[in-house]
Amino acid sequence: MNRMLDRVVLVTGAGRGMGRSHCVRLAEEGASIIAVDLASSSDDLATTADEIAWVGGACITAHADVRDLEALRSAVSTGIERFGRLDAVVANAGIYPAAGRSWELDDDDWQRALDVNLTGAWHTVKATVPQMVSGGAVVIIGSTNAIKGTAGTSHYCASKHGVVGLAQTLANELGAQGIRVNAVHPGSVGTPMILNDTVFAKLRPDLASPGAEDAAVALASRNLLGVPWVDPVDVSNAVLFLLSDEARYVTGINVAVDAGLLAKVS
């Protein structure tokens, strides 16, 4: 299939997890990828590039922290120099700092969440939109925590709620230029951000050493569809749709890929 044939897409946080999945899925559909991540993720970025090559795609990797606007601009310039244009952007980079009650959160954890998740998305758009062609598209990755609050995660929730406002404002600002902007909000996704001992312990405080199967019971109970988490490719498929011509008149919306987490009436 060639839904992204001859398109060039920049993806942040491309070294692992959902970011890598977005890169590979878009490459499968014909896109050339500018894969951006931290310098410390060099090995991960190399793996992403290898997986893109495996599906027949073209890729260039670049190191940039989304908190560093000039580094992002340099990555964009490098990508455009290689591929000649920029059609679409996936602002995917994000972190989930240590949890805690709002008044007990560490100041640095609060600021890092805002700097990476919200300011990082703004920087990504600021570095890319002036270089994009008419008819382009932007997807910002939020979270179900962008729509509802969850105890113990006010720093993460606040940063992701901000992403919704940013995306909807951008949709209004860029519509006249033919550039669409949407947000995708994953629930629990089967990546290391969820599948780790710290999260398992939080989900199952009744157990001494909970594992993935124990956490799955708690997570599945939250979702209408009864699965504990979605796979990264499920989120990538939503991103693909929103970037493709199939969504040519879709802008300013929030798409939840969450197995019914947000829709469930508790």
C-alpha cells in the first residue's frame, strides 16, 4: 500500500516504543522518515533506521532534544537537505516522570513534564511548520490523560491537557494554509513506559512482586474492550490515517486509541 508515497515525515521520540512504530508503519506506506531523538538514543535510532530499511523505506536520523529549539531546527534542515521537502510531522516525544500527589511532586519532575511533553511539542511545530508544504499534516501525541485527570499524575496530565489546546489552536491557525492538525490520545500501550516494575507495583499494591500478568488484570478492568493495553501499531494506524489523504478534511479533532477507557462509565 502507498498511502504516504513520496511524503516526507518527521517523527520525534523515534528511537523506541510508539515513535519507532510510527516510523516503520509510515515507511511501510511509502513515506521517507526523518527520525529524531536524543543523542543518548543513538543505538535505538540505528535500530529504527534498520527496521525502516527492512520494510523498504528511506530514513535519515538526527539527534535533538525537543527542549532545544535550535537543535530541532538543525534536524529539520538536515532532513530537508536529504529529502528535499517536509510534508508531515508527528510530535511524539514524551516522558512520564515519577508519580505523586500534586503538592508532593518534585519541582524538577513537574518542570521536566511540561518542558518535554508540552514545550517540546510546541518546539517541534515551531521548527517544522514554516518548512511544510500546503496540504501537510501534523499529529501531536497526547494521552487519555489529556482528556481526564488521574490521581498522582498532575504534572503529566497538565502537560498533556496543554497539548489539546495547542493542537486545536494550531488547527485554527494553519487551516488557511491547507495544513491539518490533530491529536491522538493513546490509553495504556504495550511499551516499556507501561511494562515496567514501577508501574506494575502501582497498579497492584496488593501484591509483593507483581508482574505483567498481574498488572494486565487491573488495566483490562479499565477498558470497555477488556484488553489491558493496545499495541504500538494500533496507535500508529491512527497516525497514518490522520496524515494520509483519507483524512484530507479532518482537522482539529482528538482521536482516542484506548480500548474504550475514556468511554467507559465507571
